[in-house]
Amino acid sequence: MQVTTSRIMRGAIAGAALFQPMSLAAQPLPGSVRDLVGVRASSGESALEMRGFTYIAGGTKDDRKLTYWWNGNTKECIRVTTFDGSYERLAVAPKSDCNQKNGNDAGIAVAVGAAAILGAIALSHKSHDHDNGNHYSDARNEAQYEQGYRDGLYSHSYHNYDRSNSYTSGYENGVRARGHETAYRGNNYYGGGYSPHVSLRDLEGRPRSYVTGQLFGRGFVQRDSKKTDEGRFATYWRQASRQCIIVNSRSGTVYSIEHTSDRTCRD
């Protein structure tokens, strides 16, 4: 008997209720690593290895470096956030972020199966790649997010056949992740999906008073402003498109507008 994709998908969705990860926010940081907050990254890595942790993967988000460590003895996955060469934060992460199965193997199998149906090879993105820092609680949304994330990360076209919000979110974050990985290419802004990016190329070389009015009209709010020997630097933030920019003006004229990490505007 032929089994259609829609029937398989319905089965995956029906089993998605099994995929209910425990809230990580309620899990306290293991005592074995609490003392590592604030230490230099090189010392922290040595300490983690001495305490039974193995490095699994790493990446970047905004201006932070994130690494994942797995302890095979205690079955713990730890996410380490490094900023300016030091361990800024440590947190418990889902076991899947360390390439391990969560406690409910059946639920993971459903999620992986749904991902395969939707065209994704595996659930490869990390929990921090989601806007709220957590994976979806059901397999279908997680799989659609994964496909969108991969499409955005690897410069594929936007193909949201099911008009899924989770696919759109994944695509936008995949494009942003690609931007973080290619930051060496200079002043590029990366947006995708329905991300409402606002172009600012027409404002460079214009009077500062004019540019200020234009930025407010386009939805930006000013975060700070300071004057140096090289001119005035003002930081602006646009929440809708998550654009953080630094405007450099000299003698009343805007010299440059550069995109920077959104964390610069949110901190």
C-alpha cells in the first residue's frame, strides 16, 4: 500500500507531542563550573577539560563566541558565552546541542523524521539560533525552522511552501548567521525572509540634521552620542529589522553609516 507524504507528516505531527524538552531555565548551573564565570577563555577551557568536559562545537552570535561542552560522566551539556577573551556566561543547554539524544528518544526520532520529510538532513542548529534561545516544543515547527535556517545559512532561495512562520524565522536567523560568519567582508547587512530591512545608502554625505530626521522617520531611535577628535559618533537602533548602526559625522556632515552588532544597541 502506498503511503503518501501527507500521511507520513500527519503521523509525525501526531507524535510531536512526545517532543517536550524540559525547561532549561529551571535547571541550575552545575556547581562544578559555576566558578568559571569571568575567567580567561584559555584558563576556562583547560578547567573544563580537567573536569571531564569535551569540546563539541562552536560558533558566533553578534559579538560573542558560543561553545558547547559535553560531560560524558554527568551527561551534561554546557553552553559557554565568551566576550572579550573571558567567560561571560555559562548555562545548561539541551543535550541535542552537544549532539546527544535527549531523554525522550522517541520524541527526538519524531523530530528527526519530520526534518527528513521537510528536506533537512538533521537538526543541526543550536538552541541559541532561535530568537528566544530555545528549540520549538513540537517536531514539525522545529523541522520547518531547521529547513529555513539551512536555506538562509547556505544562500538557498526562500522556499516557504507551507507559509510557515517557523520556516521564516529560521530563514532570517540563518541569513544573520551567515552574515556573522562573513563579517570580514566589511559593511554588509544581512536580512532575509520577511525581515523589513531599511536601506540607508542614500544618507551618506548629507547634512547631519537631515539624516537625523530621516532616521527617525524610518523607525530608528537614538541610543547614544559622543564626540571625539574624529567627529561625532551616534548609535541608532531599529527594532523591527534589528538594525544597529553607527553614524559618524564631521563638521555637520555624515561621513559614514556602518552596521554593527545588534547587541551594541540592546545592551
